[in-house]
Amino acid sequence: MSDFGTVLESGTRLLRGLPRRRAHVAQARREAAAWAAGHPGVQAQLVVDERPGTPVVDFDLLLEHPEGGTVALTAQADDGVPWLIDHSTHWAAGQLVTVDEVHLSVAQALTMIRSLSRRDTTPHDEIVDQCLILNEIAADDGPVPGEELQAAADEFRRGRGLHDRASTLAWLAEMGMTPEQFEDYIGGIARRRSFRRRKEAELGPARLAARPGDFDRVRAVWITGPERAVTGAVAELAVLGDKGTAALAELDGEIETVIAERFAVDLPAVLADAAPGAVAGPVPHGGGFLAGVVLDRTAARQDERTLAAAGRAAFTEWLAGRRREATVEWHWS
Amino acid sequence: MILILSDRRDDAVELVLPKLERRGARVTWWDPGDFPARGRLTAAFAGGGHRIVLDTGAERLDLSEVRAVWRRRPNAPAPGESVTEPSHRRHAIWQAEFLLDGVWELAPARWLPSRRDVERRAHNKIIHMAQAAALGFRVPETVYTNDPAELVPAYERAGGDLIAKQINSDEFTVDGADHRAYTTVLNRRHLTSRHRLQHEPVILQPYVPKAVELRVIVVGERVFAAEIDARASRTARDDWRHYDDDRVRYAAHRLPDALERACVELTASLGLTYGAIDLILTPDGEYTFLEINPNGAWGFVEQRAGLPVSEAIADWLVAADRAVDRAADNAVDRTAGDALDRTADHAAGDLADEKDGRS
């Protein structure tokens, strides 16, 4: 056999013995590099073909022919794996997450990311929440009322500064969406919004009745900042009721001050049930510290705004409960 | 009396049940997977006749009163948890399957889509593809083979646009993880492992260019066609079972009359009263047959394309139920089975015609 014939035979033996798994590619590269070092005349290079959606990989060995040109060598041993199985993909290939009955494809997730609120929660949690809602509306395939569609589209466009047709079309082009796909996409958002509103209206009254104190209207002042600064300013908070808010102007420059009226449930937790005049904190808060004082508190009343707040709180709690019960499987962890 | 044989979590049954109730039908939904663990079944022969009683745990059913059976997605029989020795479990399942097959054969009922053995035969792609070709469907040049030497010629005949599919779906794992063999579009890399073909046969077909894919649902003599346009989806464009609903468009589709009749004929010729036929409409307007699933999914055809399949199934079951009753009153001098089959077919057809407004 010629020298090159011997090299081919040896290269074939190498390829047949390489581990055909993504996790072992580094090992395969080391073995191929050692082999190449032993056959310097053929300039050997290993080509790794990592297929999507499967741990199985393929290899080729490129060799320089003695008379010039490249020889590509590929070889697979008969390991008894049938052909279609060798070329199969993981059942969830192309999918990001499964939440109960909803399988979210990577493409769907990328689309969904465009409509995430990015408020108070990680994208992971918000994607799961959206999937939970998709589970709830899976059977809802009736037409979306025109006004709901319009409201969802308006909100989406406002949120992205798409104030006219030209900017919207430019955005669609950038995202690779056709106007029809955009309409379907907005239809999906409108359905989820509509479900959320229905659920809030359904749960709100009972939530308000169960814990009306959560929906007291509370006027409060709270400060946040480094522990030393917040602790030093607590005395100023104690006299706010008597001297107005003028004392706040003297606070340490590192301190951030908020004066607001909120529903009790929307206040920093330490202030939610605090009596007027009593200083609460300092307590750890978002990497710093927080202290505050309630200026006055008005008992909850059953008006539209309060019911809406109760509905929002109830929906958040309902969703948290669903999240706890749901089966969530991330496929790309 | 209508008997539905299916898993208790079957959404398709949930879609049809309210329609049956609206039609005043008496319905029992039972999963043979409950037998023999919880259900009790007795076939008693005496005095030249027989009596078959099914006790589901919730009710006792005289199977001679069952006129229509919808065999949807029943689970296989399973013994109770206290039967733990594997060979005992296998033995119990084997006995249970025989009793079930026997009593279903004796029940004087019309079946949707068919009894188990007929469905199994019709499900075989080789059998139904031959039948479709015989009925004039356009069928892609197809090779079923485990001969490695067939791969490269098929690839070349297809001009490099070759797909591979499995002959029957089944579960398997790779490195312990569940994998699927979806429709695979071949490239030259696939040819380099041709020896693997020897281990199990596959289907090789030229890639059929598609304007849209179609799922055609046949219920008795009624036909519903949904088009599935997956061209906008990178995930689903080669196999819509990847389900990418944001990018896949579903819509009702009007088939040419002759093709619609051929779909009914194909279904009936396989001994079925229901079938889900997959076709491709090519960009040049040709309809190409892929396969028929005797119990294939139709929920998305109703929900995404707005086609009233559940109503049609309810119509068929109720018509079969009532037709058999009428026929049983009249058919004293005829062979019961044949006469009942014909009468039920006609009754279902009449009802379908009424709903479609056809004369």
C-alpha cells in the first residue's frame, strides 16, 4: 500500500473511533490533533458537524493529497443505531419552554419578548406567566373585538414610539414581520389582555372584601439609600407630620425621597400597615435601605379605582398560585 | 345508545359531548384502559343466544343496546395495581384484549372510524398508499426500504430534494432523552451513513413543493378540508407537526368535487367511517396524496379553520344510533350486519346532505 493509502486507512480508523457526541467534541479534537501530529505530511484537519437539536455530531477529516488537492474522509462504524434514529432530534428541539400544555417555540418566545413589560420581574418569570395565560385562553379562538384589537395595537405602538404608519412599517421590516403576522401577533396580545381584564373584574370584589386594609389610600414619605445615610435621616422622618416636608430638603445627598399617595398594597411592605406618624425602618431594600413614615391613611372605599387595584392584586396572586402549581420545563437550561 | 371509547382526558370527546347532548343522545364514555382494573365485562352464552354486560363502575350497560361506537383514543387494557408480577400483568392484558375484541365484534353497532383490526390495517402506509394510487390520487414516487443501496439512487432521482419519514410513529430515546423522527430533508451528509438503513426500513420521497398542506377530514360522507400554510415558519415548514401557531396560517379550503368524492371513497374502501387525509397542494395546483390517518387529529381543523367537525361526528353517531334502531325493527329477513351497515351509511349521508343543503 502507498504511504497515502496507509494514511487513509489510519485516518478511517481514527474517524470510526471518535466519540460522536457534542459533549465529547473536545476529546475528539485532541485525538485528531494527536493523529495529525503523527501524520505531518497530509496537513490533517478535523471538521466537526454539530447538528442542531441532537447530541449527535459528525466528523470529516480533510487531508492534503500528495499530488495536490484535498481529500475529505468521512467514516461511521456500524454501531447498530438505525438511520432515522441517528438523524432524529430531541422532542423539544426548537422549543424554549413547556408550561403545562403550552409548548413555546424559540420563534414564539422571541416574538413574545417584544411584548414583555420588563417590570418587576425577570424575562424568565414573565415568559412563564404569559404561557400560563396562554394555557387559560387555549380554547378561546373567537374573533377579537375590533376595539380591543385597536387598543392593544395602540398600546404596543405607543410603547415603542411607533407613532405613525411609516415608523410602524419600518419596525415590521426590521423585525421581519408581515402586516398579517403583526395583526395575528396583536390579536394574541389582545386576547391575553382581555383575559386579564375579565379575571381582574371577576376576582377584584372578593379580594377587596377579604382584606380591605390593603386598599386604604395612604399618603407616605419614604427614603432609600445607603444604610448609614438612611439610619441618620430617621429622626427627620419622625418630625415630618409637625413640620411638613421641609426637613427632607436637608437630607444626605445620597438619599432618594418619595412622597406619594398609594394603595396600601402598592407601598413598600414595611409601610403597608403602618399607623400614621410611626416611623418604619430602616429595612434592607433593593441593595440599600429604606425607611418611611405614613402621613395619613383613608379607609378603602368601593369605587372604580379601588376595585381595579383589588383586581390587579388578585390577578397577581392568582397568577403566582398558578405558577406554583404549573409544570415548567425549560429545554435550554 | 352511543358508546365512546377514549381516554378520560380526551379533548376531542369534550368537543363532541355537548353536541350529542343537544341531540338528546344517550352516551356512555368509557376508557378500556379501566379494564379489568375497575370495569367489569361479562359475555354470557346460553340458550343459543348471548348477553354482554359492561359495568363501568358508574353504570351497567347491555351492549346489545349500543348502536354507535366512537373508538377515539382508548387506552390499552390494564390490570389493577395489586397485580404486580410482570408476567401476570401481561397475562391479564392478553386475556382482557381478547375479551374486548370479541365483545366489540358482537355489539350490533356502527363504528367510527372502525373496529381496532380494521383501523390497524388502514393505518399501514403501504396499504393505504396502494389504495390511494388505485383510486387515482397523485402519489409521490415513494420507496419503502431498508436497503442501503436504494438511498443514493433515490437522492439522485429526486434531484437532491429527498425527504425521509418513518413508516410508523413510535417512541425512542437517544442518550436517555426522548427524540422524534420528523420529516427529514436530506443533505449529502445523510448519505454517508447509508449502512444504518439496514437496521430498519424508512420511507424515501422526493420533496413535494407546497403552496399549502391540507388536512382533509372525512366523517361518513362529509368532507372538511383545512389548509395549513407553514411557509412562514422555519420550524414547521417541512413538517407542520412542529406546531408553530404564530407563523402557521390555517384556513378552510374548498377541494375540487372529484377529489372530495375520492377522499370519501378512499376512506370507505379502507373500511373506515372517518379519516384524516394529508395532501399537499403544489404551487402549480396539483393535489398530492401523502397519507391517511384513520383516527387523526381534527381539533385544530375545527378551532383554527372554523370547520364544524364535531357537529359532523355528533350527526354521524346519532344517525347511526337511530338508523340501527329503525333497521332492527324492519330487517327481520335480512342478514343483520350488512343491512345495518347500509342503512346507517345512508342515514348518515342523508343527514349530512340536509345540513349541507344538497339535494
